[in-house]
Amino acid sequence: MQKIGKGEPVDNDEFDTWMKSKQLLKPDDQLDLTEAELGEEIPKLLSTENRHLPRNLVVYDFREGAFLPVPPPENTITLLEFEGTSIHKDTDEAKEQISRKGTDELNVTLDKPKETLAEDQEDTKKPDTPETGDGEEGERDEDEAEAEGEGQEQEEEVQPPPEEEAPKKKLTNQFNFCERAALTIANPSRSVDTQTIPPPRSSYGASVLQWVIYDSYIEDYAQQQREKEREKEKKPGLQRRDEKSRKDEKAKQAEEFNKRYLQACQIIERMVNQNIYDEIAQDYRYWEDPSDEFREEEGTLLPLWKFSYERTKKMCVTDLCFNTLYYDLFAVCFGTLDFMKQNAEGAVCLFTIKNPSFPDYRIATESGAMCCDIHPKYPYLIAIGLYDGNVIVYNLQVGTKEGPVYISHGVNGKHAECVWEIKWGPDMQDGEINFFSVSADGKVFNWVLMQNKLAITTIITLFLELDHVSGPDGSTLRLKGSGTCMVFHPHNPEIFLVGTEEGYIFKCSTAYSSKYLMTYHAHYLPVHRMDYNKFNSNIFASCSGDWRVKIWEDMRPEPLFIFDLGSSVGDVKWAPYSSTVFAAVTTEGKVFVFDLNVNKYKAICTQAIVSKRKNKLTRLAFNQKLPFIIVGDDKGTTITLKLSPNLRIKTKMGKKAGVVDPQLLESQKLDRLLSLVRELPEGEMVKETVSTVASN
């Protein structure tokens, strides 16, 4: 490309090509305007008026009975409104103030700044030094004599009015005025400043989590402890005295830390288990078996969870007991029912349905744990009966690692044989806590929790009502009975029933230790368990190794109902929600649920839970609030089963009946059922009782 400079020739061809490239292109559809149209000015006005506002709006007025126009909204938006204290000099109020004080003085105060105001006031006091138009000070020169007349005219215009006028009034501040008498001395405000070196600063950023905060606190606390130790090392006399206190403090701190750590681990474990068994957790509360609608008077049991502990897998479940306060917590006793293969140790575990994988509390015993009971008023107290005849009491608030709070001692301070059942009794008159126990040695003991020991009292010794047996030395002996189970009357705490290995049931009282109130010739083999009806305390059930479950009425020698279940019955329990429903378990691994109101001859549910060749069911317990039961077997496993709707049908009130207590309805339902049996002749009582053999 050729550079073009001053005085150099220019190539015309290149210039023409350059000019052609700079020509404007005219579109084809461009309008052709004249010079007058192009020179016309089109004004664009900007105004504060909002043309989008609606106009001519009307509203119907019911009082006037006509449509009234609505004033249009204003276009002006007030952002800030402030009332000042200054006034304009052209207003009436300003003119009135000017007339009071004088024109010149006001003009001077309004027009001149504050710095020159004091100097001007001093100059006006001197008559020989008037102000000039140019602002000069001092005397005038002789050359300015010609302008004297003009200066006098200007002075006359600016000079204040003569002194002969009315005296000037003081211009008071109308906006901030108060009397001098009301003023007090105000201390002047003072500011005190100090100059210090700024503290050191540092920027730090990290993810703050709960355990990070905890670790930082622990580290800071340890640093403080080290500083204290350094100070104490300077004083050797105090070092020995503080060694024990340091150890105690460290032990307490470690214990508190372990408790918090254990609690956090338990919460995490429960959350993990609830996520794993979420379907089961939802089913046991809300799911109902819809197939019950198509079954006639039959129900099913839904298996939920299986509870087991690694150290008790070879032991047998000897007792089950629900906590009286926490309905989802229950205790399981582990021992053995085979006395030829007795274990050297036992255990009691407290499980919760919130954590099926591991027990919340574990109690190891030196002998097999045969029975337990949780105090109804103090749910943290648990009494345990052992195979060697001892009884122990644990306080779960203190913890299981500390050992039992009470334990029986000595040969005369315990049972001679296995403790089969243990029950808490009502508090005594002085407030002492006590419980009762029955053993195979034929004695019923009352244990009172004193301050430091267990006080023992023999309530009754079980003797069989048989002929005396002659001894080897010619003396006669009275045969003792071996107690196997015990249950207290729900309303009368002095009355209790005791079952024996000989098949008898004795009705006893804590007030009489020498005789029985009633003797029932109940079974042919040992009585395993008994239970009172929850709605009628005169009715109780018993089960035995002779395959039978019998329903009894108080002070009636013959049973009301007899059910043959085809194998040894380990446990029987009345349902807490119905007066006619009870359940039983057998050694063949089956659970039977009866409803006498539905069928008086056979069970409405017979379900095999475990294999009859390998496992045997031993114990059973109803939950007091939720519709499920727990059963234990001889392999250390506890199974949770939910009752289907047909197994927990409640009594419905009639339409014509008013508001009736549900407990009264259940009691009336049982009375109507029992009235049919009571009206039968005494000779036909045995004929009408049903013996149902369970189907294999």
C-alpha cells in the first residue's frame, strides 16, 4: 500500500477506488423526502403526567343512589417531606419580623456570613467611618470629593432608620425558647480518647462440625489443666494431696464422656435400624391384613422382628416381661429348662422394638435367670430370680456395670431350689418396696428392700393335702409341694394363686400362713403358668404339661372350659383389649389364639412360628398398647407377631344404647358367655367342656 505524504503525488486510480468503497448504500425501500420535510423539527415533550392512569372512573354510592366520579390519582410521588424552620423574606410573617427589628440589621444578618457579622456591627457604631460602595476602610481622599454627592445618596439608601423611631424589640427564637428560670447547669460533654495497640488478627476458615467443636473444647480444657498442674508443681506440698482428686476428676470425666458417647452411638444405631427395618416399622402400626375380610371368624399372625443376642443363643427364654412405662421395651430372661444340661451362667436382656439388632441393657448372672419382673411404679427397678435360689435387684438408672443394688446372701437368706416366678407387691405402710418369690422348695418369700440389705419373710410353705408318710425312724412326715408359678389378684393384693409341680393350684393369702383359701385339682402334670382375666378378676386361666388349657372361676372346683392343644403348653395369657381372647404357646412351636365369644370349641388362629423339630416355644406376652405379642423359644430367640383384625375384635355398642364404658361392655360380654356354662347341670359340666386336639 502506498503512503501518501505532504508534497507527494497521488495516484488517481487508487483514490477513486478508495472513494467508491466509502459511498453510502441506499436501501431500495427508503422514503424520498423533500428538503422541507427533512428540515422539519419534530418536538418530543417530556412531562410528569402518567398517560396510562385510568380516567373517568366512577363508583356506585348506595347512599346517594348514583354513580359518583372517582378523582384521578396524583402523578406526584412524595419521597421525602421535611418541615423546615426558615421562612422566606417575602412572606407576611417575615415582613412582620422585619418591621420589628429593622431592615438593615435583618439584611445584614441574612446576606452576610457569620464571620464578618461581628466586624460590621463594630463599624456601624463609628459615625465617622461609613461604608463605601467599594468596601474601602479609612478616610476619603481629596480627589474623590467630586463623587461625594453620589456616595451620600447611596449611603442614604443603606443607612438604618433614624434613632428617633420606636425602640427595637429583641427577636426571640419562637421555635426553641424556654425561660431562663427553668434552665439548670448542664455539664459540658467531654470526650476521652485513648490510643492502644490493635489486637492481632488472623483469618481462619474451615467446616465447623459438632465433633470439631467438642474436640476444641476438650483440647482447651486439657491446656487449662496442664497450666494448673504447672502452678501446683511449684508448690510440692500440695502435689501429693491433689493426686487423688486429679484421679477422681479424670475418672468422672471419662465416665461422663463414655455416657455421652454411648448415648450418641445408641441414637445412631437406632436410626440405622429404623432405616433397615422401615417396612416392618410401618407395618406393625398401620398395615392391616385385608384377607381377614374373606375369612370367617379366623385370623393370622404377621411375623415382624426377631430379637437375639450372640451370647445367649444356646440358652432358653425362661420369662418375658414388658416395661410398665415404656410400652416398646421388654425384658427377656435367659436360662435353661433342661436341668440335666444346666448352664453355668445366665443373662437378662432388655430389648426395644426401635433397635432389633442389639439389646439396650445387658445383665449377666452367675446362674441361669429363670424369671424377672419390672416394678409398676418405678420402671427402672427389675427383680430377677436365679436357678440357684438367689434373687437380685438391679437399678437401670445406676447402670448394669455397677452390679445389683440388692442381692440375697447366705444359706438361710435365699431359696433352697430354683426360683420359678417373682412378682412385685404394693408398697408397705412405711413406704418400703417389696416383692414376692416362689420356688421349687415349696416356700413363698416376701423380700423387703431395706437401706443396705434384703429382709426376708416366709409367707407360706406349700404342703400337699395328702396322708402323712412314715419316715425311716418311725415319725410321720408331711409332703411338701413344689411351687412353679404364682399370680396375684388384680384388685386384692393379699390374695394370690400358686401352681405346683403336682398339678394343684392353691389360693392363698398373705394374712394366713397355715391354710389355703381354696385348692383346685387342676392338672395331672406341673402347672406352668396362670393369668387373671383383665376385665373380670374372678376368672383365671392355667396351662400345664398335660397339653391342656383350663378356664377357672374363683371358688368353683370345676373348670368352665378345657382346651387340649396336642402338646405341652408353656404359657397362657389373657389379652388386654378383650375379655374373651387369650393366647397360648406349645412345645411344637405353635401359637394358639382363642376368642370364646366367636368360638367356644376351637382356636380362631393356629399358626406354627418355629420348626417343631428344632425349636420349642416357651413363653408369651401381650403388649399393653400395641396389637402385637412376643414369644420366646428354647434357642434364645424372641419373635414379635402382629395380630390381624379378626383376632382383636372389640365389642360394639348398640345404636339405642347411650355412652357406655368399654370396660363395662367387655365385662358384660364375658358374663353373658359364662352364664351359659353356669346354667348347665353339675353332671353335664364335664360333658359340655370341649377337648380340642390340635391338627398336626
